[in-house]
Amino acid sequence: MGLFAMPSLGADMDEGTLIEWLVKPGDAVRKGQVVAVIDTAKSAIDVEVFESGTVAELLVEPGTLVPVGTPLARIDSEEGAPEAAPTKPVPATHRRRAPALTPPIRHLLHQYGLAPEQVHGTGKDGRITRKDVLAAAGESSAGGARTVTHHAPTIEPAPVPASRPRITPRARRLARERGIDVATLVSGEDVVTSAVVEAAPVKKDRTAAMRKATAALMGRAAREIPHYYVAQTFDLTTTLDWLKQTNAPRKPRERILPAALFLRATVLAAQAVPELNGHWTEQFTPADGVDLGVAVATRAGGLVTPRIVGAQDFDLAGLMAHLTDLVKRAKAGRLRATELQPGSITVSSLADGGPDALFGVIYPPQVALVGIGAVAQRPWVLDGELAVRSTVTVTLAADHRASDGRTGARFLAAMGDVLTRPEEL
């Protein structure tokens, strides 16, 4: 028997409110299935379960505020033996399966809607690797870079019990943004529409709560992390010309924006300088891959930082698709719990019309944050002559406990190498 507990959805989360259960006692659940909606200071989050089995008991009522780590439900294992004797050995297949599914692999399986038994593990002792999942999903590769063809899989929602009111998707999202419990609006067979939600009073100021949570985390990060900053400006004229040619034959929705260039350059630099890709607890622990955090402004005025798990496995088109999907769902309040776990490095940008340079605060427990300034035409010396070129200033905020300025300079140099040579992206 396992306990499904209130997850930590970021370093700034100490507690959360259970908004809604999407399952009931007796329901069968599988790994990666969304089973509850949790309200944090920043957003309402779809939370997945990480073991398969049957829901035995719901321990917390919707509307309850509880600390992180509080048991929310009991889930009987798939074998249906909650009171198994301690001396009874666990089948060898199950002993091998647990270490074969690391959190990134669980997340990738969930993204493609695959069960572990559908994937043939080629790693040591049958361990499932990222390559195995992509192969099972029918993905193709070229030049060592993966192109995702199912970037935003559709996840079927759990059946709604008859006792719950029917809610239109827009009304549900609006209720989450406004902090409204839809169960208090209507009952029975009534349908909750956006008009009903808009007519209901707002129970709390989410914007103020989000800013308070962000300020508390950033204040702690500024106090506890010894930041240092390095910055460098790059000439992107040739790269943007290349991007224009690359996009020419593409449909509008398939075109790659400059933002994807910066994500890809950050990934490659993180691989080249691993001292800046990982977490600091009592010491620095490098990450196995690049789980790329992306700062996204929400419609409510706050900031969330979802991550792209295994970003090193995606090419420009794949990263562009992931970025589009994350931004869309972040603004709609439809992020999943796994996406809000700490990334290994974060990129922050205020996009077009933003400042020349962005000096950010590191998101703990990470040790680095990349700030992207606005791309603009500026004076530039080219071959000894003054010219007008499209340039961007990239800044790096890094933790002095894990690295020094020389390491930071190597990171920016690595970014510059790929940003100014687009054929390597």
C-alpha cells in the first residue's frame, strides 16, 4: 500500500489546497494519471500519481489547505496486497522495474501515453532509457537530435462522477484562475459556464499571492546564494538570416522563433559546461541531462517556471513545440506537477521590446540562470568598420559556491559558439 502525498511543486511551496479529486475510492489508476488538482500560491496544478493501483481511501477533503508531504490518499498496489507479509519476497520483475523508471523516464512515458510494459528496455539489467521510450513512440532522429512529433499529447480526463456538476473547459480554467470552488456554484445536472464563474465573487487575490510567493523565494535566494554575474553580446545577423530561410517553407504554426535558438544554445552550453547544470544542496550535484526551466509570465501577473525534461534530446523544432505548449498551458493554469519540479538550469527572457540585458536571481536549488535581452539593431564593429547589426546580450547569474567567473565565461563562450553558427543548432 502506498500513500499519495501533497507534492512540493517548487522551492517556494510549503503548502497547497486540494481543489478537486478526479478519482474516487475503488478507481483503478496508472502511473502518470492525473488524479487531483492542487492550488498553490501561483496556480492550480494537475497532479499525477506515480504508482499504479486502486484508490483505497481519500484522506483529505477538497478545499483543505495542508502542508507539503501530508498524505492525501491511500493507493493499494496493482497486486492488491496492502497487508503483504514482510517475509514475502517481491517478484524479481518488480524489483527490477522500480530502478528502471527514473522520474524523467516516468515523465517521458506519460508524455507519450505509454505504459512501462509497452517499452523494451535496452539499458543495463533491462533499464528503460530515453532512447527506448522514443523508439516505442515511433520517433525519428537525424544528426543525433530528436524531433518530437507528438509534442502535446491529449490526455483524456478522468470520468466525472454523477454527483459533480458538469463544467465547460473554459469555466474550469477561469474558476482556477479566480480561486473559485465550482462545487459551490451549482449542483446536480446543471452546467457551469464561464458566465456563471464570472458572476461569482473572487475569493482571493491570486496575483498578490503569486507575487508574495515569488518575492519570498527570490528574497531567500538572494540572501543565501552568493551570486556572480557575467554578460556578453553576440552578433545574430547571420543566425537570423539563416532562421528566416529555414522558416520560409514552413507553415506559420511550424515556424521557429528566436526563443528556441536561445533554449537550444543554453542546452548545448549546459552540456559543454556541466558545472552550471545541476543542483546545490550541501554540495553541487550535476544533472544527468538538461531539464530546462523556462520562466513564463501568467495572465494573473505572476511567474511560473515549468521545465522541459530531457531538453538535450530535442532539436530546434522539438524545443519550439515544447515551449509553445508550456506557455499555452501555463497561461491557462493547466501545468502538471512533474513540470514544476526544479529544472537543472533556467532561461528567463522578456522577449521583444524587453530590456537590453536581464540580470536574474537563481531559482534554488539550481546554480545558474540565463537571462536573454531583447534582440535589436545596434552599432557593431565588423572587420574594422562600423556597421548596424542585430545583436543580443546574454547574461549568466551563477552560484559562487559551485563555480567562478572563469566557468561562467566558458559557458557564455559556448553559447556564443552555437548562436553565431546556426548550422550547429
